[in-house]
Amino acid sequence: MDNALTHAGSSFINFRRYAPDPREHGFRWVDIKQLHFSAESADDRGLLAALIGHEQFRDDYAGGGVLPDGPRHGPYWLRVITPELYEPISQEKAVQILRDWLDPLWDMPTELETDLQREVFARLAAADGIYYLAELGDEANHDWGRVHDYFHEFVLIDRSVGQIILIVAADD
């Protein structure tokens, strides 16, 4: 079985771009990485392992970008992340986590809502499997891992198009 993933593209939604008042956006952003896999790829846990091993996963999400030999993933040491830490969740639960993070009291600009619908919520709806990396605790945080106030990570698997999508929604 082939677990090779090919990076197909990335997109970044910086809420600052949409907010008329610079303090209103809460320093929120969403990073989306798309990777393709072959039809012969392993089960979901095998795909999660392949993702964790991929260089695109080595992103500290703190401005440094992807570091092919980097030891960090978001606020965590890469070495502590395993496929078993990702819990399968429903589309409804994923949407609820994101909507709660988006702050229902914030009057979200229409253009941002449209972009989030296209880039995030439509992909959640199309996924065969959705996995969520829950808070791993202080022992998993790297030396400066607390730069993010919130860090939500979802892995979407869509076998119909052979795609795995890593979505990170955070604020710093």
C-alpha cells in the first residue's frame, strides 16, 4: 500500500484582511493545506501517519512557515504527535468548534463568511472522515508553544477525490 502524499496547494485566510477595525479580528486566521493520496492508500490512521510524516506538517504556524527538518507542529513538539491522538468527530461537532471559536458576538464581514464557507465549511461537508487534534497538554508544548491563544486542528479525508486536507484555525 502506498501512503505517499503529494502537496497540492495551500491557502491562508487572515481575518485582518476583512476587518475594518484592526482590533476587531482578534488576530484570527485559518491555514489550509491540501495533499493528494493514491487510491491504494491505507486506512485513515495510515493516512494520518503519512500526514504527520510529511514536510508540510512541520509548520509552527508562528510565521516561520514549513521547515522540512523542523521539530515543531503548531504549539507542539512534533515527536509527541501520533495518529492515535486524532479523534474522529462529526461534521456537526467540527462546525460547532469552529463557530464557537469564531465568536458569535462578532459581526463577521460577509466576504469573510463567504471565504470560510468555500475554503472550510464546504470541505467539512464533503469529507468522508473528520479528525480533530484535541489539546495535548503542557507537556506536549514546545519551548515557545504558548504563542497561540487558540489552536484548532482538523484533518479531513475525502476518498472520492483522494485528498487529505489539514485545517488549522488559530489566533495569536
